[in-house]
Amino acid sequence: MMGPGILFAHPDDDIRDDAMLEPACFQDLHLDQIVSALTADYEEYHLNPFFYAPLHRADDVRYRQEVFEDLRDDHLYLIIRTFAKEMQSMRQLLSRAEKNPNTYQNKGWFLEAARIYTEAIQSLADALSKCSLESRGFLAMLTYLNQYSSSEQFISLAEDITRLSNELAGVAYTIHIRGNEVTVCRNVPDEEYYQEVADIFSKFLTGPGTSDKDTIPEQREMSQVEGRILDLVSRLFQNEFSHLDTFQEKHAGFADETICRFDRDIHFYIAYLEFISCLKQKGLPFCTPLVSETSKEICCTEGFDLALANSLLSGNRSVVPNDFFLQQEERILVITGPNQGGKTTFARMYGQLHHLASLGCPVPGRTARLFLPDKLFTHFEQEEDINTFRSKLEDDLERIHTILNQCTPRSIIIINEIFSSTTVQDALFLGHKVLDQVIDQDILCIYVTFLDELTTLPKTVSMVSTVVVDDPDQRTYRIERKPADGLSYAMAIARKNQVTYEKIKERMRS
């Protein structure tokens, strides 16, 4: 039976098979960019599915949040990183051993991998026992580590490693080379001889910086001659090398399944924390959200689009945070205002916050109280697909019809500029119909539109993207909770792009 997990409150829980595929909402919300960036250095752990699969119970979310909170301790974080590095070394040795044609070098690497593993386990158990752990995940893992490291199986492995290592350390031999003939024989200790050899070769030493550690090459595959010499040595020391054979047979697959799972799963936390650390260093806030399966009164202060922030900060550009809240019977945020004013970014931020919160991750914002949905649906504008033989309006209707048929009162829907290809009257009529169904099912929704009339429907809250009062050409990228004002600032955009009536006439004359 599998031991405790660091990702799931219940040991038998794991990601579902359908989580292997990227969710449909990812591209619209730019979550694909976020996951791609934060998993780039951790490909060997196959972390993507963990970021695809949201949790649906608030207690499961809290389980991960506790682990993230424990990992705020820099000392604990360093302990985990050290353990992960040792486990990585162990896997690399085992992998190289499988591909190496020299039998006894393979077995030697196998022994070394086992030694690294046992020392990593003992160090981790010892270090964790000295930490002030609060999370259920780490406390359960510490209990398991203590039980496992004192188990008969583990003790036998550690004792066999020590015994065999000592035996092999005592293997000493001499090589005689005469022409093309190489002879290997048991070594007879002779200190005077050692000193004589050392004196002869001392002139090749390059200086005080040279040491055993400097000159010992990294573990590499043996040459054909070296391999042949090792074979001859194994015949001289049959007893010791037969123990090496026995060790590998006895301890094949020595790594514990729960430990290996911990090593993989803990990188979910490491990858996310590494990704947001540079953003935190730039002063952007992250918080642990309060998550509820029932309350739809949500709020966030100083939230921001994580993908955009990552992109902007690489160019040392600033990020504009935004706030929102829904209270009592409010369910729908209707966002209006001028083009290029940050409405779509706000919608993406809203979706990212809810998805990241459902993973148990800290979210981009100063404070947050969020709903835990059963599924996130998005409807963003798409290029017309000539292969479907459908108009853009037909495509919009087909997609939103599918979403409304699948969603439940626990779903969240994010709609961005739907029905923009039809007339204002038709867009208004269809927008009413869509929001009527959203309202009837009591669904949380964000609706970005150019139709001010939709802000007056029941359960809706109007939010408007703003411009600098004295200079409408400049967007503030602030989205404020206030009545729609019907101002699209089209003339400001026209002036900015030099397509006003006067500019066009001027160009025609020239």
C-alpha cells in the first residue's frame, strides 16, 4: 500500500487520467504559458498534469496550502532541495549503470547509487525531525520516514552497503606492464615502494592546488583496457566481487515507492515557488487565498495576470494590479470600456486566480477569497475556421451553447468579446439570452463586452477600464467598479493611429 503523499490528503489519490491533457481553458487564460515556464527546468518529473488537474474539495486545497506555508522556512526549503539533488544523483547513476557494457563497473555504480539513497533518507529524516513542521503533508512524511528508516528492509540495505564498501576498499592490486603484456596480481603493501613511486611522479604535479579531489575524474565509463583489468581483478578477489553480485540481486529496486513519489511530487511546490520567487523579489504580492466550495462572495486586492507579469518583468516594465469583489447575490462582472484598456487581461487574471487557487498554490494578489469551481469554461474570440464552413457568429453560438450545456451552478464562465461579428442589436439580444441562463443557474461569470446595457441585468456588477482624465490617449489599465459610461474613446485611438478625418485628408492631398 502506498504511504502518505505530499500532494494529496488521501494516500490513494492521484491525478486522473483525463488530467494528462491540457485543459481547454489554458490557452485563453495564458495558463499554458505559465505552466510551460515553471516546468521548463523540471522535465524529468513530468509535472504538467499536476498543474492541469484542479482540486474540488476545500480541504484538499488546504492540504497543499499548508505545505506551501511550511516551505516558507528557508532552512526547510534548503533541506528539500538538497534531498532532491541527492535523489537526482542516484537516478543518474542507476540510469548510466543500465547502459554501461562493463558488468562490474555497473555493479559498482549500483552500490554507489544505493549508498547515496540511504544517506539521503537518513539525512532527510534527521533534518525534518529538527524542523518546526505544521503541515499535515510534511508531518505524515516525517512519520513515514522514521518508520521506513528503522525498518528491517532499510537497515539491512544500509548494513550491506557498509559491509561491502569496506570489503571493496580493501581490494589492492598491482599492475605489471611489459610490452603488450599486462599482469595483475594481489598487492603486497610496501610503503617504501609507494614513496618511491610518489617521488618519481611528484614532478608532474602542477602546484599546491592539486589534490586527490581535483585529480579524480568524474565517474565515466571505463576504456576497454580498464575494463579488462577490472575483469582480472575480479578473478583475484572472487569472494569480494561475488558479494557485489549478491548485493545487486538482493537489493534490486531498492528505492521505496513512497519516497520516490515524494521526490517527484515535492517538485510541484519547488517549481512553482522558484517561478514566483523572481516576481516576489520585484515586489509583486502573492497570498494564500481563502477557498470555499459554497460561498460565492469572492474578492481579490492587487491581483494581476501572472503570465503578463512574467513577460513584463523580464523587460523591467511595471505591472498594474486590480481589485474586484462580489457580495451577497452578485455573481457576474460585466467589463466595459475603451479598447486596449486591460479588459481581457483582467478576465485572464480572474480565471488564473481561480485555477491556481484550486491547485492549492499561492495566487498573485495581496489578499484573495475565491470560489472552488467544478470546472472553468472560457469563450474567447477565435479566428474564423474556413474548414468548418460556419460563420463567426455560428461558431460563437455553437461554442457558447456547448458551454452552457456542460456548466453547473459550481462552474465559472469567462466570456470575452462574444458576438462582436454581428450587429449591436443582435449582440445585445444574444448577450441577454446567455446571461439569463447564467443568472438562472447562479453561476459565477465574467463578461467582457462593448454593450453597456448588459451591466444592468440582475446579479451583475459593472466594472469599467479607465483612461487618464486629462489625456484619454493614455490607458491606466485600472478596472474600476462603477457604472458603464458609454465612452469608448474611439477618437483617441484614431488620433493615436493618425486615422482621423483631417489626417486622412492631409495624406490624400499629399
